Amino acid sequence: MFPGWSVRILSLLAISLFLPTPLLAEETPQGTDVSGQNFFEILFSGGIVGFLILFVLLALSLFASYLAFEQTMALRTKVLIPEGLSEAVKQALLAKNLQEANQVCRNQPSFLGFVVSNGLQEIDGGWASVEKGVEDTLADQAAGLFRRIEYLSVIGNIAPMVGLLGTVTGMIFAFQEVASSPEEAGAAQLAEGIYMALVTTVGGLLVAIPSLGAFAIFRNRVDQLTAETAYAAVHALTPLKRRTSRSSLVRAEGRPEPGNPQQGTNHPRASRPEKD
């Protein structure tokens, strides 16, 4: 998504630098004409260090573009929360068919399906255990989604540092050349080294800004989908909550539960007074 812009902008920058640069048209004090320098000549003027720095920035940009595309495809509602899954599980539980409810979750593997399936595994412990299982699974799955998009934040923080490293390295090379020059240094002599140094700074910012923007968007998207999944899971498991509440009420009153006539025989009204 957004990090793809950085690749296109870097490509346009590279193409534009192939053309002669009017600002470098005048000759240096040594009589070297730099007006025809293109991007690769400026790139290699920094030596192997400058080339490696820009290569790292390009690799970070491509990786960020891949992550953005992958998360755009993965963080979709129909992928994580399949339509009809919550209602199908609810209907199966209303029919007291736990096996069918589990089968529905297995047939549609997804964020919601995994959460509901883990909640159903805790049914023997009552609604409190089911709710705890849902919460734990939600937290674990959301953390997994966050770990994936966290790489965009890492790239957004590393890229400016890599660009700054290239800038400082280029400045060192430029002033080293001036210091070793036997003649008096001029502005034109410094221009080439500074220009090469600033290219890495621009490259770092072009990678970092879209990456951090994409990270913020995907982070909010994960929060939203997690909340929607929690709501859908509770909706699907509502029959279990109602059944647990009804059973608790029956036990509190001492009445037999449906299908269990032996329960409640100790209730005062269930015993008959002894005859003298």
C-alpha cells in the first residue's frame, strides 16, 4: 500500500538523476566537469559504503511494500470474520449440537473460528471458563497480528538511521577530499560530496514515512477487527451463557433440571411428613 510509493518515488529520482544536472555544470577547481554525472556515478562516488547504504534502503523499501500488500490482503473482514459463521454456531448450540458447532468452526478456519472453537473446548467448566478461553485466545491471536505489522514500525525507525549514516559518511568523504587537496577548497568541490550524502537522507525518509503511516493504519485495523471478533464470538456462544444461567437458577431453587428428575429431592416440599 503506502510503502509502494517510496519504490516509485525512488525510481523517479533515479531516472531524473540520469539526466545532466545544470547545478553541477561548472567545473571544479581541478578542471573536472561533473555536469554529465548521473545517478550511478554519484552512487559509486561514495564508494562501496555509499552503494551498500542505498542497497539496504532499497531492500527495506521492498520488504515494507511486501508487508503492506500482505497485510492488506490478510486484514479483511471476510477473511478473519467469515459471514454467517457466528450465526451458524449459535443455531447449532441452540439445537444443543456441540459437535456440529465445532464442525462449523473447523470448516471455516479463521480468526473468529479459532476463538469460538477454543471457547467451546472449555464448556465443561461453565460460562466463566468459556469466557476466559475466548479472552485468552483473542489476546493471543491479536498479538500474532500485531507482531506481523510491527516490522513496518521497525523499518520506519531504522530507515532514517541508515540514511543518516549515509549522510555522515558522505560528509566525511567530502571533507577528507578537501583536506587532502593541495589547492584552496571551494564550494563546487564540496557540492558533489554533499549532494551524494543527502541522497541517502532522502532515501531513508522516503522509506520511513510511508512505513510508519502504514503501521498506524494496520494497527487501528487490527484493533477494530479484534473488537468485532469479540462481539461475534459472544453472539455465537450466547446459548451457552443462557443455559448456564438457567442451570444455576434451577440449582439455587432446588428444582430438578430438565432431564434430571432425581435432582432436588432434598427440597423441603419434596419430603413428606412422617405419620405417628
